Amino acid sequence: MTVASGHEPALDARDVYVRLGGAPILHGASLRVDRGQLVALVGPNGAGKSTFARAAAGILRPARGEVRCMGHDVRRTRGRRLARLRAFVPQRPRVPEGITVAEAVRIGRSPHLRPLARATRRDRDAVERALERTGTARFAHRRLTTLSGGELQRVQIAIALAQEAPLLLADEPTSQLDLGATVSVARLLRNLAEEGLAVLLVVHDLALAAALADEVVVMSDGRTVASGEPREVLAPDRLREVWKVEARLDADEAGHTALRVDWLGAARELEGELR
Amino acid sequence: MALTVTTVARRSAVIVAALVALLAAVGASLAIGAVDIPLATVIDALFGDLADGPERKIVMDIRLPTTVEAVAVGAALGVAGAVLQGALANPLASPDVIGVTAGAGFGATLILLAFPGSVALLPVGALVFGLVAAAVVFAIAWTGRNRGGVTQVILAGIAVAALFGAATTGLMTAFPDRVQSVVFFMAGGLTPNAWIDLESFWPYFVVGLALALVLIRPLDRLALGDDVAASLGSRPQLIRLGAGICAAVLASAAAALVGLLSFLGLVVPHLVRMAGGTSSHSFVIPASALAGAALLTAGDVLARNVAAPTVLPVGPFMVVLGVPLFLWLLRRTA
């Protein structure tokens, strides 16, 4: 087993193949995320983004290829040890009855506890920090079933932060949220990256990806087809090729982004008329 | 802050209440019967301060074994239900769901009807077929596509239970003149020769309860969903398998000793969750053990004394005690 060194990427997935129920879902997906970097994984529905994120987190077993978290091969790293290297925020988490926010975040700390051992001062502090950092401390006593979508998503991130892993993978954490909640979760993830966490964010919203990410990785049909600086990668040609739409990404230096989409196909018709 | 004072106070109150109820039930179980024995005399007998005589004999040789059996079985069924409901994320889960109850019923019926000369084998039959039924459920649910999924386990359990239920009915049809002997087992009743049974079956209770203790934290992770549990380093299918084995061992051993008391495993975990206001397994599992033990012991006191000297099956009495409490809490809980 390789020991993690300072220069290694936090996440290094190379040429990953995954089959689910006999069907090939991923065939040749690669990406890397460094510490302090936020990488957005984008692509159309069914491109394999979630599958890739789950394989990168070691939750799905790849048929081929290699995934290293902090230098450790995820296939050989199991259980609590892997949970201290990376945290995964799922797309549709279960919301159990009778569990408070604080209890849920304490469960997030459990990979640091030996079986049957009690939480130490350090563990309690880590839980406290995760609650504070995500703004969930003020409703820590509330039950999960009483929270809004935005609040729930912050709790999911708090559970992940309690793991104190250097790598965070989040699978579409903003897909169910309104604009305000999306902005608040997005800022939280960006700030976590600024503080040194490596963040892989699976996201649908290309304007959001462009605003947040240091780097964008595009997936199409089970493969990663491009990666790099958002404005370069999300060029009109690629949007046409991968998403089959006429669209242009506008971004300014202040971090405002917008996706100008030809929603009704007017541009194409106009083009036809001019011809 | 993380755990507010009221939450801790409420949980502690429920644990203390269950403990008090258990002690009261144990005291009543030892003191009340065909001959009422004062509590002070009971305590003297327990600590060996009572001279040999009928009272000492009643307490030590008749009532103590049954009481210990009620406590062990009640705790086992409460824990089995709590572990299964947690693992399957289903409020209707109980040892019935993984086929144990139907399997044990068939095993006991088989001995009582087909081999009435070997009635001493009844507990063994119940235990073995309870475990066999659960093993068949696991074998089906943990192979093929979507193995280890919640729906897979529950549907396999229902199908296997139906199979053993049909076999039991078949046996009863084949031996209609002997069906009477099965009724007591089906209704659940504590056996008079409890020491002998406990001597053979105590390892199942110890292993099952120890496994439940180890499962507390994994079950809490699983409550947040399979993906979060996996993120936290657990394997959801493995937790469900462990919980299934734990519940199968506890419920089969319980059925071997006292017959079919499935109601207890279903209701007790709900009782403690509603009373404690939390689903955290570090509370639900120990509290279910205490409450299950208290409920079965109290039910047994009633069953032995309502129509004394006739001893009635404990199952219906436990239901009579538990259902009103359960319904009252159900209406109060949001």
C-alpha cells in the first residue's frame, strides 16, 4: 500500500469501468481532485456522474481501473479507515424518524470510534465544529423529519464534515433546493475548498458549476470527455455536442455566471431562414 | 448542547421506569401465586437466609426459574424486534418477518403431532426450524439481483413464512385428534421445567444479546440510509445480515422456551421509541430489553393467577397489558 505524500492528489480515479446489473455504466472515466480544489462533475442525465462519484468514493466496486483516495487504493481500504479518508454526501439520503440533527451528526463521527467505545472530548468537539461550520447548530435539537430541504442538505454536509476526512464527494446536493438554499450550500462548499478540503461536486446546473469550480469534468455516455477551466471546457461547441443544445456560458470576473440557452430552438430556425 | 438536557432526562426517565416495572414484575412473580409469600421471605430465600421448607422450595425451584425465563425471553424478543426494525427500516418488522415464528411453530407442531413420544424434543424442534426458516430467507434474500435489499428480505420472509404456515396446517389436518396439544405452544406459555431449558439454551441468548450490542452503532449509521452508512465505512447488506442472524437466534431460542409470542417483538421497540422520543439504537436496544422483560414477566404473573390454580397461556395476557399502553402512546405521539 502506498503511503500518502503531500504532492499526491486527494482523489485520483483512472480509467474506471463499472457494470451494474450486468450492464456497462462507466467505460473509461478519469478525474483528479487536489486539496483545496473544488472540481465539478457535469454531464447529461444518464451520463454516469453519480455512478462515477460512488465508484470514486469506494461505495461501488469498479470492474476495471484504479481509484486512490489520499494515496490509498479504495478497493483495498475498507470500513472506518476509508471513512476517515473521504466522506460522501448522497443524492437522496434517507430521513429517519426520531433522530435529531445533533444525533445524526454524532453518527457521522462514528468512524473515529472503536466498536463499543465512547466518544471522547475530541469527538464531541469535531461534532460541534461540523454543526457550527454548516450553520446547523442553531437547530441541532430538531428532528430531521421537521427540516426543510435546504436545512437537510446542510445536515448531510455536517454529517460528512464530522468524519474529518480531507476529501468530500457530494452527489447533486443542490438538485432539490430553491435558489436561496442552493446559493447557501454552494457558498459553504466553496468555502470548505478554500479552507483546504478537496471537494468533488456532482452538479447539473452548469452556471453554478462554472461559478463554483476550479475545474470542470464533463461526462458523456459513461466516459469523461473533457476537463479543465470551466469557461474553456463549457464552450458552445461542447454544450451542443454533449447536451444537444445551443447555449453559451457567460461569466465575469466578479463570479457572476449565466447560461444563455436557446430554449425554443429560435437560433437554429433563424439560421435556417438566413441560409 | 449536542444532547439537550430534556432529551437525556426523558431517556433516563424511560430507562428508570422500565427498570422499576421490571423489578416490580419480578417481585410479584416471585411472591404471588397459589401460595402468597411475603416479599421479605422471598428476599431471604433468594439470599439463602431462609431455612429449608415449602416456601423456600416454591421460590427457588418453581417461581425463580419461570421468572428468569420470562426475563430472558422478554428481553430477547424486545431486542430481536428492535434490531430488525432498525435493520429493515420498517416499523412492521418483527421475528415474523424473517420467518422465525412460522418456522418455530412448524418445528414444535412437528414434534407434538408426529412424534408425541419425544415431546422433550419440542424446544429443539422449535429452535432448529426457527433457524432453518431464517436461513432459507437469508439464502434467498442474499442471492440474485438486488441482494441484501430491504424489500428482498421482507418478501422472502413473507413467502417462507407462508410455506411453513401451510406445512403446519398440513400437519394439523393429518393429526386432527392431537391438535389440542399444539394450542398452548401457539399461545405462548412459560414451561415448568425452566432450569433445564435455560441450561440448554442460555448460550443463544448470550450470543444474540452480545451481537445486538455490537450492532448498535452500525444500525444508527444504517438509519441514515445505505449510502450514508457506506460513507461512514459500514456495509449495509452486512449489517442487515448480522441483524437478521441476531434476531433469528434470539427469537428461535425464545420460541423454544415459551412458544410463539410474536406480538412482543413488534410492539416493545415502538413503545420505547414513543416513550423515549428517539430512535437512537443506543437507547432503543437496551430499553427494549428492559421493557420486553418487564412486559412478559408481568403478563406471566397475570396468566398464573387470574384463573389459579389453572395456568393460562401468557401470550394473551401480555397483549392485554401491552396493547392499551401502546395505543395510548400512539395517540399521544405526533
